[in-house]
Amino acid sequence: MTLDDKVSILDLKARDPQNRRYNLEMQMVATASLTPRLLYY
């Protein structure tokens, strides 16, 4: 395993008191594919 194996370092699925769902992702590096992935989520 190396630092460049995966650019996301934390993925969380969460729910707030109104029962809305969130997918939280921490990135180490901004990539060109980030915007399309965010829009998909």
C-alpha cells in the first residue's frame, strides 16, 4: 500500500435527525473525476 493507491481516505454514510442521508468523503487529492462523482451522489 502506498499513498497514491487510493485518493479518498474516509467514506462515511450518515443520517440526520430529519432522516436525510449523506455520503461524506474526504479526498487527499483533487482529481478531474471528482466533480462528476459529486454530482452523481
